[in-house]
Amino acid sequence: MALLRTSDETAKLDTSGSLVLRPEHLRLGMYVDLNCSWFKHPFPRRSFKLISQSQITTIKGLGLATVLVYPRESDPETDEEGNVISPPPPSTDVSETTAQTSSDQVVAEPEDPQPSDEELPTHGDYHQAVQLASTAYRQMLVQSSQMMKGLASGSDAGLRHAQSMIGGLRTLLTHTEAAGTVASAFNPEDIGNASILHALNVATLSMIVAQQFDIDQESLQLIGMAGMLLDVGEQRISRHILQNRARRSEAEHVKYQLHPYLGVEMLRRFHGFPEEVLDIVRSHHERMDGSGYPEKLKGDQISFPTRIVSAVDHYDTLVNSFHPEDALSPAEALATMYKCQQQLFSPEVLIAMIQTLGVFPPGTVVTLTDGSFGQVLNINFKYRLKPLVVLYDQAAPADQPHTVDLQKESGLSILRAMPRDELPPHVIEYFRIKRWTGYFIQSSMRAA
């Protein structure tokens, strides 16, 4: 065991050369390894150099007993006169700390821990990518119910759950290089609260669309957080009003339109909650022509991040309608927003959504040149007319559908997108259009 001398004590390093510290001993310039699943923290990587006090504050709130620090990669600590100061000593022996960490985290550790960003697939296997993202999304769904309960009660645990979920999404968005998926396809009927699935969808797609603009990582995280928490105020609206969207009385409609204010009120209870997120939560139902609510804002009165999230929120509502018979296909939803509702949304955002989701957005059912039906799985930013598709094939196992990469099939291409009312019932049932609510990206998202 190597030793690191400090001014008054001996700090122990483990065999990898990392120093084991409690979170309260962290300082700026240290290179840390959180030594936990990426699913438990909101950072893009679990190993990084501390460059802001807010990072340290966030780490302290994660409930970790210890953090690994790598002295060789860390900046030396200096006093006011520029003299180098050794890092603080660990509070306990390494072996004791390891045991304590294991004990402290046993309750919080999910049954199926998420892989770290270093373990995410780096090439090629679409099914592996789907399985990874499906596991991540399902874990987020489990955590989301805990998040909502915590937020409703004002518990800091609820906010930590939300932060870790957004961290998980951002990790998938920025570090998954497999031929790809961000979110898996599964049936909303498996989920007790459809609003949770809607929140995940809006957070995911909002972050993907925001990447089309010159938005820094911190702002990207805030946009994702806002997408996740848009409708948290609905928890204070009676179930009767929420379930009768199409048959509300005028008085009930007025009460429902208060949910953005109620959401802001709930989130303000958390000390230091970002104003940028509160602004989006408050204004996500505002429209560019002033026809929205609750304040009838218009044009430049609506912040750009709010314009992104509000358009994505509306898109997901069209695709995943509470009344399945009214649901539009992804292509129909985009066309409706661009051709018929353009006055409601930012033109730049609508164009970014079209560029992001492509001519054939993920979830679109198409016919191919060989006469077969397929459903678009991803966005190929290099060859937009050549996405991955899952083929209609009754003989294929449910967990291993017949997928084709049209980029590699020179003799096969998309003929046209199919409106739902032109699809045979057995094809609709096979693809179960409503279940494809996740959003997919191509492996070269960062390059694009």
C-alpha cells in the first residue's frame, strides 16, 4: 500500500494509486472517480476533474460514503501565497472505508445496476444497444415513481432521483456509439402512470433537439431536467380533471391551466433550484402567437429553451395521445406541426426537430420496395433515407425482431410512409405503434 504524506497524518492510497476521501474533503482541481453506477449521478462521466463548487455540492448530495481521488491527475492545492498544499487525509482506513461504502450503499443499489459510461457499447451491435438502453430506460421508470413521490413531499431525494435520471439520459446521448438507440420500445400499458413515460420522452427528445444548437452541457442538462419535470404540478390537480381531458367543463379547464404555476411552487421548495428550469416549467404551454397559457406570452417573451421543450412536449402528445384512436404517426405529427401549427412554435425549433427526426422519424411505419412493411428504428444522419428498420415478420422471435440496415442493402429502400388508416390491422398489432415511444439516434450523433 503506497503512502501519501500530509502535514499531520498519513493518507493511504489503494493499489491503483487513488486516494479514498469523504465528499466533504473534496476541493476544486481534484480528479475524482465517483465509483458508482452512472445511473446514480447526473454527470456525463463518473470520472472527471472538479472545476466548479456546484459539482462538489452535487456530489455531497448523492449520499456516497467515499469518493476516489487520483492525485497524479489532480491540480496541486495552493495557499494564498502560491505554496503547494497536500490534499486532505481520508477519514478512515481504506479497508474500513470499503466495507462501510458497501454497507451504506446496499439499500440504494438497484437490482440491475447500470453500466458505467466506459462499459457502453462502442460499435456495431444494434440488439446490444437496444438491450442496454431498454435496461436503462426501465430503471429510470422505476426511479421516476420515487422521484415524483419525493418531489410531491418536498424530499431532496426526489430531486436527486431527477438529477440522476437526466445524467443517465445524457450519458446515453453523448457516449453511446453503438448503431443506435437512446430509448427502447416497450408498451405503455406496462407502466402505471403514462405521464411518467411522457416525461421521459420529452426530456430525451428535448436534449436531442437541443444538441442541434450551440448549447453547452450545463444548459443541456437543465433542458432535460425541465422536460422531466414539466407536468409535476399535475400532481395537485384532481384525478377527475386529469382523466377527462376531452370532457372538461370551463371551470375544470381553468383549474388545469394552473398546473404550470403549481409545478413552479412545488419546485421552489428546493433551495437553489435553477431559475432556468422554473421558467420552462412555468411557460411550456405558451405559444409564439400568444394563444398559450397561463400568461399569454408571445414571441421573444418566451425563452429559447422553453421553445424547444414546448414544441417537443406537443409533438409527444400528438404521437402518444391519451386516446389511441387520435394518435398520429411521428411523420404525421411533424407534418401537422410544420404545416398547420407553425404559428404556435419557433420555426428554428421545428426545423431542428425535422432535421433531428428525419424524413422518416423513428416509429414511422413504411413500405419498402420489395413490398414488405417496416418500422423505422433510428436516424441515419449521413444517409437520411437509409435508416435501420424492423421488418414485419411473424416468424421472428419477439426479443429478436428481424432488423435491416438499409444503408447496407443497396437493393432495398423505403417506398413511402404509411398513414395509420392505410395499415392492415395485423400490421398495426405487430408493430404496436403506440409502444414505440422512445427516441433513437444514429451512432454518429456527435459527429453530426
